[in-house]
Amino acid sequence: MVEAVVALCGGYGLAMTGEGVETEQQRKVRLDLGCHDLQG
């Protein structure tokens, strides 16, 4: 589901903010998915 939303946003050229980032692993997952901004 998350990958579909990321692809949809990317298709429209929208920036995404990954929320709930508290660990390095969470940060890496969101960056790998294509989130442009991260928030804790």
C-alpha cells in the first residue's frame, strides 16, 4: 500500500514527507521508498 502511494506521488511530481522516523532503520526505509523529507 505504501509503495503504491509513493509511486502515485512520484508520478505527479509531489514531494513526500515520511513521518514517525525515530531510528536509523526507519530513516533508511523511508529514504529507500523515495520520501524527500523526514519527520520524527
